[in-house]
Amino acid sequence: MKELSRKLANEKTDTLKILDTVPVPLLVGVRSFRSMVVRISQRYRIRPDWGYCAAKKTYYFGFKMVVLTEGDKILDYTLVPASKSEQAAWMALVSRANLSGIKVFGDKGFQMNFQDKQSLVSQDIHLEAIPRNNMKKVIIPDLKQKKRLRKSIETSFSQLVGLFGLTHFILRSIAGFASGLIRKVLAYNFSRYLAQIEKQTLLAI
């Protein structure tokens, strides 16, 4: 199903890709620490963990989903524990998805260290990130335009959560959780594919 989702995305190698992360909580609130879900999850190979969502100013137990998009379509994604940084999440996606030969733009959280930068360059991955406030000497061409393009991924996340229930799971098994996540992303990409077909049909009339 994940491969089908990639095909529906119809990747274009010369187009700027947008990178971001979205929280995938299994539990929300520090009082949930003693929940059975926390104990069950310790058996998983990829274990969820406690993390902080700055947008909602809350702690949650679960995963961080790092997503690579092109326009309004999801090209690839992976999960890391919620405690992992954006940089670690991105490098996990690079290693698991075998990415190469792409141009990527992300927010401030994706400012990479020297070693990771060298690793990305060796794989022909060109990553630009919004400079932090103390990086005044860093100049990114067409920064305002790229920031506008980055808004598309926020719309994608909003639809994934609101229409496809990305953050709503009943955790009974890791297999059920994984297949549910894949189905949600596949359904999202399929809806974008249908919208594109509808647009092309209307223009042809």
C-alpha cells in the first residue's frame, strides 16, 4: 500500500520537495503515563515515546511522523519516537527510503549538523532550511517563495488530521496501527489524485 501511495503521488525529480513533521499521539497528557498502552508499546521494535508538541503546547506519548511532500501529495514518510528531533527524523527517512537526487526545503528545525550535511551531499540531497534568528549571514535564494510553498504541507497535515483521522488510533497491535497509518496516507493521496483528474477534466471541457 505504501508503494501504491508513492505511485499516486507521481513524483517529479526536478520539483522542490517540502519537509516537515507532525505528531502522531497515542496518548495525550502526563497523567496517561501509567496507561496500559505505555506498557504494551515496550514490546514494539519502533517504540513510541514521550514528546512535546509546541503548536498545541502539550506533552504526548506516541510518534513523530516526518513527511516529504510535493505540492499537495505525500511522496514518503516514516515514524520515529516523539522524543526524537526533526534532524534525527529526517535522517531516519533518508536511510529507510533510500532517497537521492532531490531538492528539499524545511523549517528551522531541520538545520543539520556538519556530519549529516556531508551525508546528505554524498547522496545528492540538497536540503535548505529556514535560518534561525542567530544565522543572519545565511542567505537562501527565493526564501519568501519557498516559505509560501511550505504552507502546502500544513494544509496536507490539516486534511490528514481532520478528514482522515491521522491522530485517532485504537492501539491493539503494532500491525494494526501500522496498516491503519498506511491506509490513511493512501486515502489522502488517492483523494488528491482524484482531485487532479477532476481538475484536468474540467479544463478539457
